[in-house]
Amino acid sequence: MHPAFFALTLQVSRWPADTTHLLDGRLDEPFWQSVPAAQEFHQSLPQLESPAPFSTLVRVAMVDEYFLVGVVMKDPPNSERQSNVSRRDHIPASDDTLTLIVDPLGTRAFGQVFQVNPDCSTSDGLYKEATLSTDLSSDYFYQVACHVEADGWSVEFKIPLRELRFQQGSAKPWNMLVQRSFVRDQKYSLANTPLPRDPLCLLCLAPPLDMADKLPDQSFLRVTPYALARRTGQYKASNGVDIKYRWDSSSFLDATVNPDFSQINLDEPQLSANTRFAVSSPENRPFFLEGADILETPLKVMATRSVVQPSWGLKYTKRSEDEDTMIIGGDDRSENRILLPGPYGSSYQNLKARQTFLIGTSQWKTLKSQLAIAYTHRAYDEQGFNQTIGLTGLHFLTVEDSLRWQTVLSYSQDKWAGQDADSSQGTAAFLVYQHKGQRWQNSVELKSFDPRFRSDLGFNPRNDYRLGIVTNSWHQNLGKVHLSSYLRITRKQELSPKPIQMQNTPGLTLTGWWGAEFTLETRPDTWERIREGSTLHRYQQHYASLGVYPGSFLTWIQCDLTWGERLDVREDRVRPGRAESCSARLAALKKIEWNASFSQERLHENSWNDGETPLLVNHVTRHLLVLPWDARLSLRYIRQEERTQRPGSARDRTTTDSWNISYENPETLTLHVGATTAREAVETLHDYYLKVSANIP
């Protein structure tokens, strides 16, 4: 792996001490004009690695203890720019956007993401090279200014060095990838380095930054106390504090006392009436977000959502050019449920015990490889414990080939409901090989879980199985349309061995006008077993998906349909049926945002689309309405509904209405006022809350 072997170095200039910097997005100061500009941009969409047809100029500078990035962009001629005022971290993919991925450690393994659209709405978060994934949960304190003209727009970022995770005195240069994305007659993607359409890595190709000056060391202490008043049946008041201390450029200490882990934003509902395994929700709680990418592993043995209600927590994070380390400890005072995995379904063990937890992980990095070790421990007073220890590796074999693996050992001791102590140990393993060429792409994925493997601080709802997935795909540009055809072969079996699932899936994906993406696949011969000792069912089904970005009002719409035959989990048989979902985002008056989504599964007796009374209907809808007054003050309303019905059974229906008024100034004060009403068949619950938190720098 040769990092950025064809990328030009970006020169970082020092702003003159006798000249005032004005953050206005115009970049018209004489000094900005004297800074060397990077202007060699390349397309990855729609035409692969060809020169960008629209001008983009990038300039980088330092002023005091701030990192400055200025970008001037020209629009395609005779086209309408697409942009709306959006909530933080919710810029739609249809908007014109500029994205920076800054690698301040120079390791090409981790990046900090800063994104903006022409209305100066922002998103920020973490990028992880191993998974090519971006997590927008983390928020940074920085400033951005935008300026819009008839033929283009420009932007200035002013990022405090204390918000960037760099190592003082490191010999490795920073790296920065700059990307533009916009939708016109097609979807366009431009970058300051040539990128493949479906890259194996991004930061490995990012241009380095020439930092001529030595950076000052960064340390700070941030204290965030909060007070919460809540009424759910009875009045309750609580308070606590979060503390973040950075004692050098690469080391952080996070502490929390009596944290409020209530969700201001509701978790999105998921179809669950015809499923056998537990479902998970993403982590959005501030205490766990620093360095969250370090906890990511293929087998998910570290999932912090398993910690529900701690009275205290302590976390140490260190990032350096060669090693990343994280240690988290605390207790959990909730009446928690232990997830017990199985090959055919998940179950839970309810515990009333004070719990303690510990997570420790460290990973070592080179340009071609990463190696990590992780340990978890969760104890339940006198009722037992679970611990895991494992290794994870990532190796870039060539520019187009990679290998990732993980192996984990678990040890559990359980003493529930007065039973004798039961000790068990198990292992889990993961291996995936990927080849991503210009025309052909291939992958082989293997997983194995012992029947007694458990990870109580992770999320693994299945065990006692082996899984193999082989995928081959072929890619071709057809004018303005990109064609991808693929074949995926899946085999899953018990360790006994007894087959659980066998499936061959051919399909194709077309990407073209207005950024539309259409996928069609068929599953003509699927075999699957629902529970131990039951029949190995054979069924056929088909899948279609369409996503498109129509314009500035209806900014995107995505619909999926699976039809044919489906498994009825409760009855252990195959029935005709379908599963469908759609989601859309509308923006009115460039400010009012409405997100609507629905998911539905239906099972029938004779035909997947007949009009008779269905044997099962599981329906979920969600509406989210946001009215921002300005960048900090907004009103949000959510309505969620889930209903399930079978013939001869009472309809199970749950509706939730939630409204919230928020004022968010991350550097000073955050205020949330709201109410939630949840209606079920037998009761209605009301929750009213007022939460105030303040940052004390």
C-alpha cells in the first residue's frame, strides 16, 4: 500500500501576526490570495478518475491556535444549486456538499469529518478507514462561514487545534481529503486526489499537508454540569456532571457522575413481530463518543448501548501515530437484561444486581497493517460475570486487496435464581478477504460462533453456527449509467453440522440520472430452518429497491420491496407475503424539514398480493417534523406508531408522540424542554422534562 503516491502536497501557510483574520467565507483578504491553492480535482462520479469539469480551489493556513481551510467552488453552468437549512449532522445526500476528512495523526487509519452545504448547515464526526464508515455522533466546537454567488459558493473553516486529535512532535504529516458532492442530471463526486468508484480505502489516497510550523501543545478542561426535572407519573429531579480533560495533544480523560442517559431523540422503531433475534440501536450518548471508532470490531464484542444506567463512569483515550488505547470503567444500576444468543433466536435473562463493567482495548498501526487486542469484563454482584479477550487484524495486501480477521475467547460464570454456578467458555472467529478492482470485485466472508460464546458488553444475538458468504460483482459504465451485476452465495449451518440457511442471490444495480439507484435481485432457491429440529423450509422471493434525489423540495425518496414467500416464525412454515418500506425527506421554504418513513410486513394464505384478510400485519410509521428558528433554536415533533395483528388475536398497537424545543450552543448552554406520550393497549404514559446543561471551559 503506497499512500497517496499520486497526490499533491497541500501547503499550510501561517497567517501574519499583524493581519486580522475575518471569518466571512469570502476568502478575499490579500493573504488568502497569496496562499498556494490546490486546484487539481478529479471525478469519481460520473466519469471515473477524469479531470473535474468545475473549478475548486483549496487553501490551508494557521492563525494563532486555529486550523483554517478555505475552499472556493464553481457550480455547473445553467444548473440550480440544491441546498436547505438542516439540523446538525442531518444534511441530505441531495444537497451540494463539501466534506473534509482530516487525518491529524498521519496514520491514514482515522479521520475527523467536517461537512457543510451552501446554507452553512454542518455535519461532523469520525471516519474509520478499516470499515470505510463515518459516524456523525461526535460533535466538535468549530466555526464555519459560507458565501454564495451566482456561479458558485465558498466556505471557510476555523477549527481550534484543541478539537483535532494530533500527537505533539510527530514526524508524520497530516493528511486531508477534500470531496465535493452534488446532484444535477447525475450525481457528481469530486476529490483532490483520484479515487476509485468503490475504493478499498480513502485516507490511503489523501494528500499530505506540509505543516511548516511546530504546533503548540493543546490541553483543556471542560466541565458540563446538568440539571434535569422530569415527571413520569411522579416528579423527579436529578443532576450530574460530565468532565473532559485533555492533558496533552493526544490524551483525554472523560468522567461522568450520575449521568443523564435519557434519549432526547427517540430510537427509530423497527419491525419485530416476525423476527427471532434482538435488534440494536446506535450509540448517541456523549460520554461514549470520544474515540468510538476504536471500539468497532467485526464481531461487535464492545457495544456501549449494553450499559444502560451508570451512576459513574471513567474513560481514558490516547491516540498516537503508532497506537490507539481506550479504557472504560463504571457501574450499571439498571435492572438489566442479559442477551442470551442462540442459533435460531435470542432470549434474555433478567437480573436485579448492581453491575460493574470494564473495557480495555489497544491497537497498533502501520501503513499496511493494524493489530488490536480487546478485553471486556462485566460482573453482576454475586450472580456471575462474563469476560472476553480477543485479537483483531487488518492487512492491506495490495492497492486492491485486503484481509481482516478477528478471534475472541469468552468465559462466563452464571449463578441465577439460586442455581449452582455454571461456568462456560466459547470462541468466535471472523475472516473476510476483499478484492476491489476497476471491473471485478470479490469477497469471501467466514464467521464461526461456539454454542457457549457470549459477549455481555457487546451485541451478538446468535451463536452455535458457522457462516460463509461469497460475493462476486462486475462493474461497467454505460454512458451516464453505471451497471453492477453480482452473485452472492450464502451458507449457514450449526456446528453439529446441520444446515440453517442456504441461499444463492443474483442481482444487478443501475446508477444514473439524478443520482437514482435501482437494485433488483432474485432469491430463487432459499433453504432455511426456523428452530432446532424443525423442517428445513424451501422458498422463493425477490427484492427491488429504488432511491432517487428529485430536487430541493423532495430531497430524497427511498423504497424497498421484498415479495414472494416468507417465513412465518410463530407458525414455523412458509407463507406468501411481502415486506415493504419507504422513506422520504421534504424541505419547505428551505427550513422546514419533514421526514416520513414506513415499514410493513404482511403474510397471506394464498398469494403475496391478494386481498384477503392477512395472517399477519406488522406496520411501523414514523414522522419527524423540524422547524428551526435559527442554527441553535428549533422545534422538533416526532410521531411513531407500531401495530401488529393476527386473525383471532387482539390488535397490538403502540403510538408515541414527542415534542421538544431545543436551544443548543455547544460552547455555552444547552436547553431541552419537551414531552412524550406513549399509548399502549392497556395504559398511557406521559413524560415531561426540562434539561439544562452548561459548558464551563
